[in-house]
Amino acid sequence: MTEVGVWLLVVGLVDLVRAARDVTRSGRRLLMAVLGVLLLAGAVLAYAPSVRVGLLDLAVWSAAFLSWLLGSAVALSTRSARARVVAFAGWAVGLAWSLLAGGRLAAALPAQVEGPLSSVSPDRLVLVLGVLVAQLSTVNLLVRLVLDAVGVPAATNEKSLKGGRLLGPMERLLIVGLGLAGHVTAASIVVAAKGLLRFPELQRGAATSGPSDVTEYFLIGSFASWLLALGGVALCAW
């Protein structure tokens, strides 16, 4: 599963460059594109068993990464449905290629590594790091694109739901942490706590104007976020 970890880690690190920006300038997009391709090339050089295999992985990953980067950037700034499809397709193709790679890449830690990491499989370490980093910004972007796809733009209610961009990664990291510790059922505490925190706000909105965009934003955004976090737990457990 080194390939999956590499894909999630590279995309997650690059997405951190635009963590708080829906609209990115062309210069920042170029920087992110170069950074992502260089990171992918570095991973391939470090882990690929042969030049032929490495070039193939790099070509597919780079195409998928650029589709995700440019498609999501355009979709978030223009609400373009076509760009949103390109973004989802790029991210999905990159993940699918990584899952179907068949262990072509082999992660390896230096022999002198000691301490807690010495008992962790290198492949699992790369995968867990990738899953954790992806929860910080990449999943935020995916959730925003999902909200746009169903007609509830996140930007419309961001002022009403302050801190969502920080709360989302925190709750996902907690869910993934509980899952890795073998306490997936304890994640229900996160769901209950968030529901209690948002309930007064949702109740006020329902009392004044009935079900609103805020309600849909909370329900769809939260469930999408939780599902992606649980998907990361499933990958780590696979």
C-alpha cells in the first residue's frame, strides 16, 4: 500500500499550500503543480524497482494530480460542473491507480531507525502518514466540491459556520486516531458532540424560516467528511 500512501501524502501536502483559499492565482497554481510533480518524482526515484515502472507511475500520477489540482481550483472559483468532474476524476484515478499498482513500490526505512518506528511496517507508516495528511486540507476540498455538486455552496454559509475549516480536520483526525487504536465505535462520540454543538443554531434556523441551506450544509458536509475519514481508517486496516 506504499503507492496509496505516496499519492495521499503528496496530494495532501500540496493542498496545504491552499488550505484557506478557494480561489488561487495562476502563480500559486503553477507553484503547486511543480511542487506536486517534484514530490511524486522523488517518491518514484526512492521506491521504484525499475526506471520503466517508475516512469509509468509518474506519468499516471502526474496526469491525475494535475487534473485534481487544476480542476478543483477552477471548480471552487467558478462553480463549473465540468471542472468539478475533472477534479473528482483526477483524484479518483490517482487513488485507483495506487490501489491497483500491486505493490510495485517498496518503502524502506534505514536500518538504524530505532524506537517506536522500528516495529512499524514501512509500507504501513507511509500509508498512515498519507491518510492523516489528507484529512487536513484535501478532504476539506472534496467536501466543498460535494456541497457545490448538490447545490449548497460552502461559501454561502461559511460566515454562519465559523471554524468549520478547522473543526473538520480536527474531528476527522480524531476519528482516524480512534480507528487506528481499534476503537471505531467511539467515533460516535464525535458525531454526537458535533450534533449537540450545532443543534441550537440549526433549531433557530428551522424555527424562523424552516429547513435552510445551513441545515443541508451541516448534514451533507458532516456526513461526507465522516465517510472520508472512515474511508481512511478502512485503507489503513486493509
